[in-house]
Amino acid sequence: MTTAYINRIATSVPPHDVHRAFIDFADSMLPEGTVRNLFRRMARLSAIEHRYSFLEPIATPSGEWRDGEDLYVRGAFPGTARRMQAFERFAPKLMRCAVDKLGLSEEERRGITHVLVTSCTGLYAPGLDIEMVNHLGLDSSVERTMIGFMGCYAAINALKTARHIVRSEPESRVLILSLELCTLHMQETQNLEQLLSFLLFADGCSACLVTAREEGLGLDSFLAVGIPETNHLITWRIREGGFDMQLSGKVPGELCRALKDVGGTITRGKDPLSIDLWAVHPGGKTILDSVEKGLGLPAEALASSRDVLARFGNMSSATVMFVLQRIMQRAEPGQQGCAMSFGPGVTAETMLFHAA
């Protein structure tokens, strides 16, 4: 049976580091006292140092922050239409940056047979799939598939789909784009749990090429693992005031308990300690801590994930590709790996791979 490989991965983020400005802005929305002090403490413990956005942070004469688009004005946060206008304006710029970094030759561009796009933070039509086809000058007959609104684990599902394509049609060349503009979906709220979820998210994009060429990371198998009775813990719904996320603080605990039970299933019977490379979606520091504890992994096992979290935050579906990019750069031939991302369900989408 043909094996599919991730041959190359490229990543890109917008130009503006907004992490510190966001903390100050969110802090100002909370009342003085216990809640504000708790938010400040959680921000310090987040293990995030930088997050990027197309929304440029600008300091006002009064010392407060605003964004360069005036999207988030206290008392007048935007509706869904304005947020989607911003997505349609900024998303193609980030797409072009990522796919250009991928460095596809003219021959490789002519050979692209399939385009897959994942995003849960914006949509329009004709969309990013056609924008990418036109930007790269791909054949207009290329097969296009949008994998939408699946949340943080969508990139794993895109890789799963690419593997099916390559295994059924070995001459296929699959181009995958995962692009998220999470910072377009902040809500005006004094709900601490919701503000803490906004503390995690950022904008980012990845592009990768999947073919049967034995180069990069071989995609061996996939498995989705759902945690019973957790559907309400992660939700993502489109409302009049934008996309409304609910991310419960109970997720890390549920994830840790589940991984203790199914860790051997995820690794297909292997001892997790025998896995050389771990590409775990850095949904937050507590998420990585729970995976480490649930699978009994040493601290250094998730170093790549923690590095991505610190440098970029949680970019939803693109994030695990940032981790895989780092792993690909240092992997030695024959090493075995496991990737996983988490999202609504609560579900862990997992993938076993090896370094070619």
C-alpha cells in the first residue's frame, strides 16, 4: 500500500505581536478586585510570550490600548458581518505568505492535483481555495475541498484526507492550507473563563505538501478518540455578535483522565515512552500538562509544543502544523512519532507517523 508523506511545511503569522496589549485591554474590562487579580495571575502563568494578529495594537494618550482597525471599541464590539469583512481582507495576505514560503517550483505547481483548506474562524465564497489556486497559477481543474468549522483538530483531518487521496491515487500531489484569524472573535465580556480562553488564541497559517514521495514525515495511521459526555465543554457557534466560543476549564482534567485510559490505544499498543517524537497541539499550558501527565511522558517530550505555545499561542487548526514543522527539522530517519489535536467533542484526533 502506498505511503503518503508530508514533504514540506511552511508557516506564517501576521506582523503585530498583540499578547501584552491584549492582557492590558482585557484587564481593563474586568472589575477591580478578585476577578481582575485572578486574570492577571493566570496571564502570568499562561506560558505564552507572544501572539500575533493583523490588528495592530496602538497605545492611546491615556495609556490604554486600541487596535488599528478600531474593531474592539468598548461598548460597541463588532457584529459578525464586520468580522467576516476583516477575515476576507486579511486571510488572503496570510495565505500568500505561507504558500510562497513553501517554495513550490513551477513543476510542482503544475503537478498539484488537490487543494485542501481548513479554517474555523472565517468563511466567504469564492474562498481561500480559489484564492490559492489563482495565486499559485494552479490548473483550474484541481480538486478543492474545504474542511470547515472543525476547530483545532482540523489539520489532522486534512492530513487524513490527503493520505486517503494519495493511497488511492499515488500520483496525487495534495496542497493543504490551515489558516485561522482567531483574534477577530474576541467578545466584550466580564466572564473570567471566556476572557481566559481569549488569552490563548492568535492568528497563524500553515501550508504543506503531501505526496507519495519518500521525503519528510510518513503518515502511518489515524485514530479519533472521543471523550464521553464532554460535548458541552468546547463549543463554537456563529451568533449575531460574531463567533462565540465556550472553552471550559474542565477540559484539561477530562483529557488527562481519558488519556490514562486510552493512551495505549492511541499509540496502537506501543508504550508511549517508546515514541520518539510528540507533536501535541498546544491548546494551552494546562492542556500540555494534562497530556504529559495522562500519558506519563517526560518533560522534554513536549518541548516542541511548549516552544510553539510560548512563541505563537494557540492558532487553532494551524498550530499542530507549527509543531510538526519543528519536529521535521530535527527528526532522524526511522524515528516514530505521534501527533494529536483536540477540539469540540471533546475529541482527540491522533496520527502516527515516521521520519523518512
